[in-house]
Amino acid sequence: MDKKGILVVVSGFSGAGKGTIMKRLLEEYPENYALSISATTRAPRPGECHGKEYFFVSEETFEKMIQKDALIEYARYVSNYYGTPKEYVLEQLGQGRDVILEIEIQGALKVKEAYPDTLLLFVSPPNAGELKKRLVNRGTESKATIDSRLKRAFEEAQGVEQYDYFVINDELEECVQEVHSIIKNEHARVARNYALIENIRAELKGFAKGE
Ligand code: 5GP
């Protein structure tokens, strides 16, 4: 068995439903996955807690984290910092869990550069109108923020080709199962199993010599 976890980045337009998909994935397969909790300088939305959705920190604290090299990556998104703390991710990968980072595209590409084995998934609603509807219905953001998120979605749409998989979130449960299958299948890739293959080869060599 491949014991090392896979680093999985899930991106997608704000309002694509990534958060809900990740939550369901962890509820259904708690042994398989660990979700990285990012640090951000944005203010909590109603109902969000420090240490659950994010570590909500000041600009000063965030900049200290950058200086200490405590982040795998970080990016500015709609005037706030967002970054992935390194320690938890590396520890969980070592324990054999697939670690999911729910981050935007600049961060995703930086992670891929630093860890080329990273699997990049892009989640999208079935069409752009649905995206706008979901952002408006969320009811937590001002018109100006919704507009800048839609503008950002347009920019992010230009980078989708750099991802490995494009997943449509139309029916939630179907989408959760699709994401789970993609990650499961990824474990079976030959390139992720060289160590195991080498072991089997070495054993077979022994058998062939009559050992
Ligand atoms: P929101 O403010 O809606 O929670 O997140 C805004 C965007 O920041 C989303 O696209 C989300 O995926 C992204 N994001 C969240 N955490 C991180 C992080 O640690 N690094 C980067 N680069 N983006 C993040």
C-alpha cells in the first residue's frame, strides 16, 4: 500500500461550493483526509470561528509567519492575505492522510511548484449565472465585495488549464463522490508507487533465484 498521503489542492470560484464539498468529504471519510486550516487577515464572517474555518490573524502576525517561513504558500486575494501553515500539512502527509488545501489559483500554482506531486482540482458551478446567484444568496457580502469576487472569478477562469481535473458541482453528493474517486484513483498511479514496485521486483528477483 502507498502509505504517503497526497497533497490535494481544491480551487474554484468563490461561491462554487468548495467549502461544503470539503466538509462532506471529511464527514464521510474522516480517516482518509485532513483539511488544512489557513491563516487569513480577512475578518470572520458571522458564524466563523478562529481555528475552525481559518486562523484569523492581524497583518503583523501574518507578516511574521511569512518571515519565519511557516507558510507553504501565501497570496493576496481581494485585499487580504491568505496562507497555508506548513507544519500541520507535512505532519498529516507523513501519517498517510491526503491533505486538502482549499486555496485560490496563485497559491495553488505555488504549491505545485514547491511540491510537484500535488494534485490540482478545480471546482465550478454548472454555469456563470449560478455562480452569481450563489454569491448573492450567501448574503454575507456587500455588493462591492460580490463584484470584486466575480471579477476575480473571471481572472481565475483563465488559469483553469493548469489544473489536473475540472469538477462540476451541480448535485452536491455526486460531486463529493467524484472528488473522492479522483483522489483514490490517483493513489494507483504508477508514478506514485515506485517504492512499492521496487520492493516487489526485489522479492521476485529473490524467488527467481530460488531463494
Ligand atoms: P474566502 O474569503 O471566501 O474564505 O476565501 C477567498 C479565497 O481565498 C478562496 O478562493 C479560498 O480558496 C482562498 N484561500 C483560502 N485559504 C487560502 C490559503 O491559505 N492560501 C491561498 N493562496 N488562498 C486561500
